[in-house]
Amino acid sequence: MTLSSDSLTAFAYKLLTTAKVSHAKAEIVAQSLVAANLRRVDSHGLQLLPFYIDLILMGNIDIQTDGRVVSESGGCMIYDAQNGIGQWISSLCCEHAVRLARAHGLGVVVARESNHFGAAAFWAQRMSSAGMLGIVMCNASPLVAPWQGKDPRFGTNPICMSVPGADTWLLDMATTTVALGKILNAQFHGRTTIPADWAMDSEGVPTTDTQTALSGLLMPLGGYKGSGLAMMVEILCGVLGGGAMCTELGGIRVQGQPMRTSQFFLAIDVTRFMPLDLFEARMRTLVEMVKSSKNAKGFDEVLVAGEPEWRAEEDRRREGITLSEGVWQNLVASAERLGVELPG
């Protein structure tokens, strides 16, 4: 199924508001998910919405709460999400982080007791669009064993950084080789195998079987290095924020208990270091220096972080977003459950 981003955003918005989510909250969730699809990060796009709808309808997520500020000291804030909608809480935390950075040069907000917030890039970009360096991290459902272990302890625990200046540089990476959504996306597309470095079975042995991977473990990025990065994210989110850690988290596929994720938002006011236009010019120079490298054998060009996604967004805004049959059928099921008309 291929539809325009506007049609899909309106459809997602209608599903959420029919599930009694407020207009403002439904709008930000719909925007964040379709933004991921536009960037061809389909693992964090509308594929997630049926999971959200299920959790909302069963009361796993408090759709009424805005959360609350627990403490604010200088440029630092702890925010209690109170099991609210992850995207709504994140939008509030980004606003606080930018406000604190304008006042103090740096603004750090750690939210606890939150829910899935989609792609981290959406939130880092909200801060960079305000002239800040935006850094976002979060802990997540334990699906990854620590290095040399076989019991899940860490989530995909993403790290993201966005810089001011349109289409310059945007890093958004899991601390696993891929996010769980990539394997789910393979399943939705009917693919029975995945690359060898994506996942392991329950004994910690690498597997290429999609179903085995879904009941097994995600592969840490770069072995012990990815495991160390995942724990770093856990410290900055769960430990520092006083929230749930490691095996204390639920997940978007876990019913009957809150997700309890913690999220970290850091805004750095570039103008405390140099004029914003000078920073943006220096970033363009850096990117040009990196891309001036001769191509390695088998490659047509050198790409920097964010570049493939920006190109994908141009294509998908023009040609529409194609959803896999599995994702579309899950959305159809949610629409039928809520009595929402399908987009034309």
C-alpha cells in the first residue's frame, strides 16, 4: 500500500483520536511516526502504531497525563512522565531542555516512567531546529545480552545527535547492530532470513532465521563496545533519572505492565561558543572534508550520517510512502477495531 505522507498522518491522527487521545497528543504521535517513514526508518514508523493503540486501549498508557517536573536546578531537570504518551512527554522535555540551555548554555532533562517515543532523531531535530546541538538517548526493553552473557539485560538503547543547519549531519543509531523493528519489518515483508550480524538465538549463537531472532537476542554493536555503550545509555537515563533500569522495563509488546522507559535530552546552546552561522559554516566545511575522500572499491560516494535518510525523504514526499503488507494489515485491523475509515 502506497499513500502520501499527508494521508498517512491524517489516518494515524484519526486512529489515535478515536482511541480518545487528545488532538494535540495525537498530532505529535502521528507526525513523529510518519516522519520516520519519510526517512525510510520504517522500523520506527507506522509499524509501531498498532502496538501503541493496543496499549492505549488496554490502559497500559495514561493518555491524560502531561507528567510533572520533579526537580529543576540550574540547567538540570528530572521529569516524571507518569506513564504518559512517550511522544508528548518528549515534546515537553525538549521544550524544557531548550529553555534551560538558553538560560544556562546547557539544558539536560531526564524523563523517567515514560513510554516509547518513536525515533530519537525526531526529538534531537526539534532541539537543533531551535539552534541547539541536540543529543537524545533512552533505555529500552531488555532484548540484548551483555557481552559474554546470554540473558537479556539491555535494550537497543539508541544514541542520537543533531546539529543546527538544514541537512548537514544527523546521527541516530542503536547500540545494537539493528533495532528490533528491523527484524519485525523483515517479518512483515515475509522474509524468513536476516543478515548474520543482526541477532542471536536464546543461547547467544548468531542466527539468520527471522523467527529464531524474534525469540532470541539482538546483537550488540561491535561486541563489547556496543555493550559498553548500551550501559552508558542506561546510566545516563535510568540511573541518573532515578527510573527503571535493565530488567525492570516493560515494552511495547509487553501487556499488563507499564514500559517505564527513561529518556535523556541534552540541548547545547551553540551561541555560547560562536555565532550560529559560523558554526553552520564550519559544519559544512567538515562535511565537505569528509566527503572529499576517494571512494572505496565498490562504492560510488562517501556518505555522512543523515544523508541517506534526507534523500529518502525527498523521494517519499514525491512518490509516497509504501507500507509492507504486514504493516498495512495491522493498521487495517486497528481501524476496524476502532471503526475508522481507511484512507483512499
